[in-house]
Amino acid sequence: MKKDYINNFSFYLVIYFIIYGKITLVILMSNYFINRIKSIQFKRMNEVLNREAKLNHRSRLSIKFDFFCRVLESKLGYVDYMKGNYANLNKDDRKKMLTSENYRALLAYLNPIKYRVTMDDKIVCNKIFRDYIKRTYIDIRVSTIDEFKKFLKGKTNVFAKLVDGFGGDGVSKIKVKETKDIEKLYKDLLKKRQYLVEEEIIQHDKLNEINKFAINNIRVVTLLKDGEVHILERVLRINDGLTDTISSHDIQGRLDNDGNLISRMVDDDLNVFETHPVTGFRFEGIKIPYMKETIDFCKKAALEIPNIRFIGFDIAITKDGPELIEVNPYPCYTNYQYYLMHDDGEKMNYLEQIKNILKEEVKNVKW
């Protein structure tokens, strides 16, 4: 099956080069395209592009050809193509969009890898941002079984996490009172490398009304320029009720600076939700409490590690205000230019926004 997709990919490349007169061995054999082909999830890509064809009332061949033209033009991925509505963008609008390729270039410049590695361990990150975390936690790599038992005492639920986990992977909810053998749990967590164990966050009643099955959060993306913190986006992320964590299954929408929902609530598969699929909560008219405090909170936190300038903060809202869940030096960009989260006709110019903030610095980015 994968061989068929590779052959299809090559076929589209040949067509493109014939039409545009750019058949060159250098491009065909470039490391970029070879690595790109190897990394593609072909089944998922095919599903996405077929759905794009159906939604846009175009043939599958037409959409796939357009997609591969955009790959060559902008080095984007199929998720970029889908969420950015590339099938309907003109050339000028496409230039204003972030893609997987120019996103990597921005990360390399704004978040140099030599500093980024300090953020890859959640426990190290917790120590850096300790003033922004109210909950208790323990690192079982350096804790005895007796210290672990003491930590669990009196707690209802805790969460165990991979210290280098990403996107909600490797997170387990542990119901302490239902755990009969603490020593076995301790050994199991060490074996699974879930070294970080945290006290459960109790979210604000307003967030519980929407969905009480997980800690719903706000992703705030910041960009630091000359000591000033700019807010690029505020996204409400609501768990769909199928898991205990955000990101693996979430519904999301954009917020304004006052906490008002200003977009549709959508998932990663182009589904739009008027109500929560489990709780039935109606999303229209949502106003998230403590939004001004959350913005100020993130602006202050962004200054704690000035060598990491492009950050995604995941924030829980409690009865006492915002609390930091975790810090992401790889802030996902596709959701902020997701066309379903923008009003009809509204321009999705995320890359242009960043360039306008960076100004003369843009020339230092190795695009």
C-alpha cells in the first residue's frame, strides 16, 4: 500500500515539473523531499486529501495535484493544507501562512536548541516556573518509596507523566484510594518512565460546567521581542470527555482578551460543535473567568526564560485564578490559522503577524 502512495507522489511530482519546466535531478534527489516522503503517514494523508476534495467539490486528482504543487512551493504538510484551507487561498494569502518548514526555521531562531533542551524535562520546567504552579509534585527518580507514600497521603487523585511527554501522551490519572499496592505502583511508574507525579488541579466551576472529565485549559502563545511580550493567540481547549487529558482529544476555539469565545468550537477533523458531545453544554456565549489575569500571568512568565522567545503556555483556571499546567517551547501553530476558527473572509496571517513583530530581525531567520 505504501509503495502505491510513493508511486502516486512521484507521478504528481513529474506532472508538476513537466508543466512548470523544472525537471531537475537536484530537486528530485534533495534530502528534503526524500525525508519528506519517508515521514509521511500515507493513509492519513490520503484520507485528508480525499475529504478536501469532497468538501471543495473537486476531483481527488485535482486536490492531490494542488497539494503537491503547494508542497513544492511552500514545503507544507497535509495538515497545513487542510487546516489552512489552502485549496482556496491565493498566492498572496499563502505567503502569510506558517507552514511546517518555516515554523521549524522560526523555532531554530527564536528558541535555539541549546536553550530549548532545558524545557524538554517537565520537572526542570516546573522548577523554573515554580512561582506559577500551586500544586505539589514529586520526582520519583530521586524519591524513596516512603517519600512517595507520604506524597500520596490525603490526596484523591494524582497524575503521572512522562517528563519528556508531548501532546498528552504518557499521562495517567491515578485514583489514590483505589490503589491497593503503592509499592507496585511506584515500581510500575519507574518502569514506564512516568517520573513526574503531580497533585490534581481543581478547576473553576465554570470550566467544570463545560466538562468535568478533564482539566480544560487555555493555550496562550507569546512572542518576546526587545523585552516586550506580545500575545499571538488565546485558544480555549476543552476535552471531549473520552480521555483524562487535553490534546489527545480536544475541541477548541479562539478567545479574545476578555475571555469571550470568538470562533466556532472545532476538532482536528473539521467537525464543528455547538454543544459538548458528552455534557451537552452549549458553547455559544462562553466567557472564561480570569482572562485578564491569565494574559498578565503569561506575560510575566514569558520573561522567566528570555532565551526561549516563542512559547505556548497551557493554563488551568482555578477558583483563585490561573495556574500553569506546562510550558511548550514548540507551540503548535496549525490551530491558530485553522480556517474553521476564523470568521468567513477573515484573513489567517499568522506568519505576517510574527514578521511584523520581529521587524528587522526577520532577515536573521534562515527560511
